[in-house]
Amino acid sequence: MRPIQYGQPQAEHLSGIQAPIPIREFRGLSTFDPLSLSESFFTDMSNMDSTDFPALVTRPGYSVIGGVGSRVLGMGVWQDRELHVIFNDGTWRRWNGSTWDVLVGGLNPSAEWSFTNFDGKLGTVNLIGCNGVDAMRRYDGGSVQELSGAPSNGKYITTYQNRLWCAVGTELWSCALDNPTSWNDFDGNANDSYRKSMESNKGEQINMLTGSLTRLTIGMPGSMHELYGTMPSNFNTRQITEEVGTVNYKAIATLDGFLRIMHGTGIYDYGGGTLPDKTFSEVIGKLLVGGITSESVAGSDGRRLLFNLPPDRLLVYDPRSSVQAWSLWRGITAAQFSVMGGRLYIGDASGRVLRLEGTTDGGAAIDWSVTTKPFNNGSLAQRQRWYKLWLAVELSGSLNVYLSPSITGEDWTLVQTVSGSGPQVRRVIIPVSSFTRENWIRMKISGSGWVKIHEITRQVRQLSIR
């Protein structure tokens, strides 16, 4: 009898398995439709930043350099050398690098201050401040004194064409040329003071002034205006728009010659010569509707733009041409911004002064998270099977990975936890066995401490459309 001969079994190639799909460029936060987003965007984010683009890294931390009262009412910098802060205990204090010197007391405990630097006939550069209630003040490097001749109810101090400018209700006031103590000289010559009533169709008062080399920009809650010229005889104003204004004098930031303006309908970009435009902020537009309030504040550290949505959502924009990404920071209740020596200082709504630096928040580890869009095939109609999922990260702290089969739900399942202790790139394998048959998967990565995410990679098997 001849033995039965069986053929050697041959493994058949499983059709439809795709090459690994890596994501190595992270372009920040987006509130657009998650199914239509590019895979480089995140649908939710907390305390991550695009500084090391194309990687994603934990935002900078801060140190607390002081705290008085329960709110910071104003911050100014004298000659890029000294930080001056008004606290709501009614004091004007100077930071000397290690302690706070009280320069003035008895100030109004609720009115907010604006500042500018000006020389003119004062003999040296002075830090000028006002709040619309107390007498206008100046600091000359030694002490704070009242600025004689200035309107006591002036607000939103700024400089333009060698003059100090402020707002008094609906009126725009300017001191005489190079003379900050002369605000009522009207002799008909080029050195005169200047005054003009600013009218709007809505009967609004001025709530923002900011000067540049070429123009003075005047904000109201529902409109914007500009003043041009070099002397009272040729000063002229024009209305920019009746549709966009500023929520307050602090809700503006300037970077690279462009003014960014917070209004109830969004964040606008204005460079002069055209209408304000909010195209650059539309990608996070759903966060802005109802999020911008009269307490909002904007600032810049010279590299990025920061916009506070009270109480503690801080939208951060990286304007680099190759990046143009938005991030969302949490845990900082910004009320004032100032830059000194290239470093960003934040006065918060709790009376603290923070300096942006380091990798912790006053010694506490920073909690962070990102949520991806639903990963799926190029066509939503085509089904798939999940094979593998990886991360490439550097980590000092803890990291958790959650998966969800829902497009917008919160049915997260913890599938992986890892920890790390230094800047060494590591490959983290994410178990997907429980989600093999899901047509799409969202990933939430969260943790505490410092992290840099270099890559998210997945491998799937494509099935036929059915």
C-alpha cells in the first residue's frame, strides 16, 4: 500500500495589507470636521506646543517670581531692564531681580493700567502709566511721580510721532511735541497739543490705542479707526471698519508688523491698507465663539502669539511660514503680558507674576494631552482591519494611550501606559487587538511631565467597499 502523499502547505499572502502609515508632522489644533481633517491635526489638545516642529512637545513651564493681592492690574517694562507691576492691593512695585520694591501705594484697587516708554523733554526715558482714575504717573529710573499737566482720567497711553496719546471717553488727546507735561497748548503751530472727538455710528467710547511708526490705531468695541500725519495741521483720521472692534485695550498683540485683534467674532489679522481678516484663526474658530470676553488678553513673546480665553484657556499661535499652527495651553489665568530681556512675563488673575521658563509649573509636573482625528481609509466607505499601532516619543514622566472607536464620543479604553526618564527616543507599541474590526479609531495620548512626540504610525488591512 502506498502511503498517502500530502502537498506541502503554502502560506498565502493576505491581500490588502498596507505599508505602515507614519505621521511625522504635527500641525496643531483644529476645530474643523474631524473626518475631513488632515491627519497632522489634532481635534483636542492641552499643554502641548509646536516649538520643536514638526515634533510636538510639552509647553514651557513657569516660575513664580512674586504674588501680591488677588489680581495683577498692569505690567510695564522700563528700558527693557526693570519689570513694573500694579497689584490690586493698590501698590506699584518694581522687580529688582530678587525682591519687590514698593514705589507707590494707595492706588485704585480695580482700575487696570496701560504703559509706554517716552523721553521727550523729561531728560531720560520714563515709563508712563495711567488707569483713567488715578493721576497719570511716570517713573524715571528712581521714583514714581505724577505727570503734571496730563489728564487725570486718560486711558490707554501710547506713543506716536514723538507725542504721548491717550483716550478720554470719546476724545483722543495728544500732548505737545516732545512735551509730555503740555496737553492744552493750542497756539496754531506744529508743536501744539491735539484733541479730537472720535465718532462712531454706535456711539461708542475709545477702548484701545496703539501707536506705530506710521499710524495710530484707535479701537472701539465695534469699530476701528486710524490716525495719520506728523503734526496737528495734517493729522487726519479714517475709519477702517464698522464690523470689527476690540474687546479691550489688552486684547491686541503685535508681531512682525501685524496687529492681531480679539473681537467677539474671532481673532483678526491687520497689517494696514486692507480690512482686518480672520482667516488665520478660522481653524480654531469654534473655540472663539463665546470664548472671547471683556477679560480676554493677548500678547507675544517675540516668537509666538498668545490669546487668553478666560479663565485659563490660552490659545497659542506659531506664525512661522512653515508652521502656522495653533496650540491650546491650560492652567495659566493670564491677565497681563510683558516681555523683558526676551522673556515672557505673565500677570495672572490670582495676583501672581509668572516667568515662562523650564519644564514645570512652579515645581509641579505639567499635565498634557492630545486627541487625534478618527483614523480611517482614504474613503470612508472602504472598511479596514487594524494590525499595528506605534508611537515614537521622548519622555520624562508618564504616558497613557487611550483608544476609541467613536468619531466624537468619550468611550475611551486605556490600552497602554509607559514611563520614561530622559530624552531618549523610544518605540511604544500600542495594542489594538480589541479594536481590530473597527472601521476607524481615535487615539488620546495623555500624561504628566515632559514629552516630545515624533511619530504616530499605523498599519491596517484594507477591505473591499461593501
